[in-house]
Amino acid sequence: MLKPSKKTLFAIEAVLDIAFNGGGEPVQSRDITQRQGIPARYLEQTLQALVRNGILQGVRGPRGGYRLTRERRRISVGDIVRAAQKDEKADAGDEDPISQIGAQVIRPMWAALEATLDEQLSTLSVETLCKRTAHAGILSAAQSRLTWEI
């Protein structure tokens, strides 16, 4: 079956973590590593790819970290996947030569499947994933920072 790469899954998890736990504040990569168990060496590479592709913004300073560049309802899972895979495709290089059946039947079939998947991922927003996360009973770090004092 179609299986996303680790980098793609890490990218989705990292963006969802930032959206769900950030509450508008920058989220530090070490916090994402602690919550999600993503190895630090992979996480930093993934976060930088997301910054380069306009999904995240890096914030410098002692309270710095990463935040979303747009509202979470305006970022689709497709945006994240395309950003993560953009770097993977750049690393992949040229494709191997293929047969006539591969070129005229298999590759077009696979491209159509990928287009359908991309369309589905583009309709799924980070906001929707945040709602699913809350519905699953996962507590947000942003909620623990809220105070109700006047």
C-alpha cells in the first residue's frame, strides 16, 4: 500500500503539535521531541524544511521556537505533505528508465492515485486534526498555560 515516509509523518505530527499545543506562542523543538517522541536529529531537519516551504516560522530568542505562518484552518495536510516531500524529491535525483508498460500504463495509474490522495489531503485542515486530537482526549499544553484571573 501507499506508505508515507517517516519524514512526512514527522512533518504532520510536528505541525499538529505546534498548532495544538502552541496557543499562538512559539513551540520549542525539544518540547515536540518530548511529547511526540520524534528523534531530535530528524525533527530539526523536518522543521527547517517546513520553514523553507512557508508552513512554519522560526522565532529566535530564549522563548523562541516555531509557530504556524497561517491560521491552522488555512493549512491543509496536503500543504504539509507537499512541503516534506519537496525536499525528498530533490534528494531522489533522476528516475530509472522504464518500460513501455511502465510508462504508458503503470505510471499514469499511479499518478492518478497520487492526485486523488493529494486532493483528499488538501481538504483536510490542521484545524480539523486539532479538533480530532481534542476529541481523542489529548490535553493541550496551551490550555495549562491559561489563567482565568482578572
